[in-house]
Amino acid sequence: MSTNALPYEKQIRHIMIFNAVDATTTVAAFLATGVAGNIIITGEGGAPWTTPKDLLFTKKTTQGKIVKSDLITPKDTVYLKGTAPRPKTGKIQTLTVTGAPVAGTLYSIDFKLNYGTSEENFVSFLAQTVAVAGDTVTTVATRLAKSLSDQFDMSIYTGYQGGKGTEVIIAGTNGFINKYFKISVVAGAITIQEKDFILTNYVVGLRAFDTIMWNAVGKASTDVYGQASVAIPVVTTPGIVAKGAGYQVKELEHYLSSHLQEHGTPDITLGFNAPYDADVNKSYYTIDLKYHDVSRNDPYKSDKMLFLATDSLIEANKVGNALAAATGLAWVDFV
């Protein structure tokens, strides 16, 4: 259980990651025989909960301890929202060299990448090749792709300097594996696909950029200065940002625990060097419940958020339906 007060304490968020809703119904029984990693929903004082009474969530940690949410009054809840996990899909751009290459024509790809959140983190790459007699669209595209792949490898921003091995660009031509992109050639088409790159070098607490901005522009020039040129056609398939990825939930855990306000004792509250509940190799169904803490007199300091996450669709629906029954708020089952 982690707690964080946002600026001016206008909102406090609690996080609870769980495996399942336990079969026990009281805190005493949960502590005695409940399964570690599970949660239960109880009433005040740890007694069995029945609608429409106040409720709280209780979790049993791997150390056998108990952590609890606030006691939530159903009439003070504001909204209930569930979000299903969604895998990341990388953006794809395909540049296609067309027409019979004319010897002396300069082909180029101008590639720009933003690898962080600041505009200062832009880096540019320029891949080029000059057509020679006997070239085909495939040989030109292959050399362009290999040039771009080599530059990615040599850059301190995108490459491993050959340290991760090679991958096939086209039969007979390999490129070194880089951090962000897979490059392949089919006939005259060069496909640049963004990888799901987060977990390759993920370390909790280092900000995980699960989105990058990049764009490739190609042209064929009939003079070496690139003045007389035609664009290489490009087709872009936008990427899709992940939802509920394990690293995203873990980053939220880290953020909340590193801005910790203690609730309970240090041995049962997340903090530095404590094990995290989120598993980066899992995807999570998440539930947000917003409510008012009426124990505070100042209405501007009353908003709270309970964030629940589980990798089980069935268990997520159990909790969502229980909260809907308790609060009267709408809930749509995960499918």
C-alpha cells in the first residue's frame, strides 16, 4: 500500500496490487488463513461487509502483514473506472524505392528521433547510397537500410555498439541489433518498426519512456547536392501506447512510495529497497475509485483515489461489481 499527496494535498492516491479476492470474509480470518497477495473487502472494524455499509480493502503481504485502505463511505464516492490492459504496438514506417535506379542517383533517408521528453533530446541520422550500373530497387533499398542500421548501432543514443548481436535485414545482409528499431527490406520496401523496447534495459526508478517520437523522410536526387530530387514514398502506421503494462504499474508504485507519507508501520509500507508488488512481465486490469474524505474540513483537500490492479480478469470483475453494488456507480465488466 502506497500513499502520495499531490501538490497542495488536493488529491491522495492509494495503490493496492493483488492476486485475487480471498475466500475469507473477516480481517481476523484473513490474517490467520488468507493467501498472501490477496485482498478482502470488509466493513468497519474488519467485520464482514454488507451493502450499503462503509467498506475498506485489506491486503495480506508476502510477509504475512496486513495493509488497509481508508474506510470508504459509498455515498461519498465520485466515480468508478476500469481499464483493460493493452499491449504496446510500435509505429511502422515503410519507404519504398520505385523505378529502375539510374547510375549516379543519390538515395537518402533523413531520420529524426526524440528519445526523451525534452526538445534537446533530438538526434538526426542520414543514410545515403549512390546507385551504380546494375542496381535494382532491392539492392539500393538494402544498402540504405544497412547504412541506417549501422548508424543506429554506432550512436550512443540508439546503439549497443554491436553488443547485442545481429538481426537479418534481408537474406544475406545483417544489421546490428539496436535499442529502438527493427529494419527489414522486401523488394524495394524498407520497413522501420519501433520495438517494444522498455523491458530490454528497464530498471525501476529510472524514468521509463514508453513513447518516443521519430520520423523518416526519403528522397532520390539526380545530383550529389540533392537539389533535384523526388520523394521516396512513405507509408506510416501509427503506434499504440501500452495500458496496464507491468512496468507502468511498477513505475506508479515507485513514484508513490518514493513520495511516501507513512500509513501504518514501516515494515508493511512500501519504501526504498522494499520489494514491489507489480511484476514487469504481467499485464494488469486496473480499477480507479475516486471518493471524498469527509473527515477533512477543507473541501479542497478532500479528494482521494484508490487504485487497484490485478492480472486476473475474473478477479478484477469481482471487485468492480462489488464496488458498483456498494456505491451505485456504473461498472462494465472486462471481457
